Amino acid sequence: MNEEFYPDYSDSILNLSCSILKHYGVTPDHDTIPAVDEILSRNYKHVVVILLDGLGMNILEEHLNPRDFLRRNLLKDYSSVFPPTTTASTTSFLSGKSPVEHGWLGWDVYFEKEDKTVTCFTNKLQGTEQIAADYDVVRKYFSYESIIDKINKTKSAEANAIFPFGKKGFKTLDKWTEAIKQTCKSTKKTFTYAYWENPDHQLHRDGIRAESIQKIVTELNSKLLLLCEELKDTVVFITADHGHKNIYETYLQEEYPDFVEMLERPVSIEPRAISFYVKDKYKSVFSEEFKKYFGEDYILFSKEDVMKKQLFGPGIPHENLTGIGDYVAVAVSDRTIVWNKNYPSFKSHHAGLTKDEMRIPLICCKYKPRRHEFIIYYSLIAMGLLTLLICVL
């Protein structure tokens, strides 16, 4: 039997964002994480959040032993959001809002006012290289104030973001870690969000147990150890947006043409968290037909159930939210439904309701003075006491 694993919106990457916002004087929209609040209350000069795309707990445990840096500094494991995918999860962290509030539901989202399904991160029409519009569609309808802007507005710290892509991106791991180190040398208080695209990128290609993944995770472990050892008066939180699960693919158009006939448009959101828009004449039979073909591998929710269960999170749904169709189907096994064979073939994927996809680490590395710093510190105290004693005598 396949067992579903639901997001916990009181203990998730969304709540990590809320703890950070609270620390810098911004009232969060959702619960904070008490363990993070306590650490932040120690008032470190520099706060860093590193997000390693795809490094779920299962990947961490598969490729590192308990004595390795990232595992021995594990504060706890906690939850991604639904769907556990980069678009929804990183946007929840950067906005401090749940997916239903910010609207970035997944890779491909249907926009009713445009009558288009758009790939959120690329602004291209779903499954093509064609630009969806001469403006950024997702930002037109789902703009938000980022955690970076919110913190900078308070003037309590200088906030910045570090990415491996874009005009100012740091494309190698060494350059990326060096950029993080430089921000923590500032004489002012800082907050830094640093995103890295692996192991996710390689996981999709090679699967969770590949040697290439072992190499990537081992390198991340050693590079981040070296980074954290060089930082002073700094707390570093290391987390992920989602985990991964090895999969096999089912092609809707080629294998189930009669089922496809019931749909108004191609499926959207994610292959493991699918939004279906159903033609009116088939709505009475759609549920039974879906369960007949896919019921052992997917849970089917009506739109009403999705909203009632707050699957996409708590809060008031965004006024432009139209990406949730008549039904949402969520994977609970390794079987993954894709639209057709033109879709990129992956060995591993995410966005379903399994423990491997939903469970992510929260790692914390706090600055500890090195041994020689302790010696200098206590030597200065001893000299001061000796001077005082001489003066008294």
C-alpha cells in the first residue's frame, strides 16, 4: 500500500521564512518555528539561509553518514509545502506566504485571464520555447514583496540573495560560497539567502542512488564545512525545497487517448501534482474513470476537497488564483503521469505526497570560537586581572 505524507504548515519551510521575518521586525503571516526563534534570539550579526535544491532527508541519509558535517549539524527534519517542488516551495520561503496565497503552484500554471498555461520560471507557453507574452505573466498576476525587500525596508539589516544564474550569478560552487563569505564580512548586520541548483538538476537525470549524486552531495558537504568554519558571528541555516523519488512514467496522450478526450486542455502544475480541467459532459464520470486507470498510484481530490483540506496551505487564496482545476491528482507511488512523450524523461522527480518528497532537513551551523581564540580571550582576561592585582598591591 502507498501511504500519503501531507505537509505540516506549522513546521515547514514557510515557517522558517516567518521566523526570519519575525527576527527582523516584520510581522509574519504564519507560525514561526520555536527552535529557530531561540537561535535567532542570540542576535548573531549575520544570518544566512542556504537552500540546496532537492536535498531532501532521503538524499541526505542516502549519501552521507551521521558523522558528516551536514548530518551532524541537523537541527531537525520538517516539511516542504504542497506541492513539494521548487516553484511552490522557494516562493513560499521568499514571500512568507503559502502556495494558495502566492499562486506559484508549480512548474506550469493555467492563467484564466490569458487562457494560457505558462511555465512560471521561464515565462514560456507550456511545453514549448515560445514566450507566453511580452511581459512576465506570473509576475503580472502573482507579484509579491520578497523577504529580501521586507527586511531591507526595516533597515535592521542589509538583505541580499545569491544565485548561480542570472547576470550577477555565481556559476561555480567555489564562487558561490565565496560570495556568501564576503557578505558575512560586512561591518553591518546582514541577512543572506543563497540558492544552489544541485543536487536537484542531476537527480532528475540520474536518479537518487547514482554515483553522480554521491559526488555532488559529498562536495556540498565539504565546501559548506569549509565555508562555515570561516564565518564569524554568523548562524547558517541549510535546508532544501523538497526531496526526490525514483519514478517511471506513464504517457497520457499515447497510452490513454479516451481519457484525454475528457479534458478541456493539457494537464498542468506538475506531473506528480496534476491539475485537470474536465469537459462538462464528462464531469459526472471523470472520478471513476480516473480511479480505474490510476487509482492505485494517485489520490484524486476535487477542487472543493483541495480547498477544504488546505492542501496548498492556509490563508486567503490569491484573487488571481485559477491554476487549480476541477480535480487535482497527487502521486503516492513511483508511477508518474506526463502529458506525452515530448515531455523530458526523468529518472527521479518530486511534487507528490510521499515522505521522500515532502521531508526536508533543517541544518544549523552556529559560529563557535576556535581554540586559539579561546586562548587569546582568556589570556587577555588573565592579564587584566593581573594588572588589577598589581595596582591594588
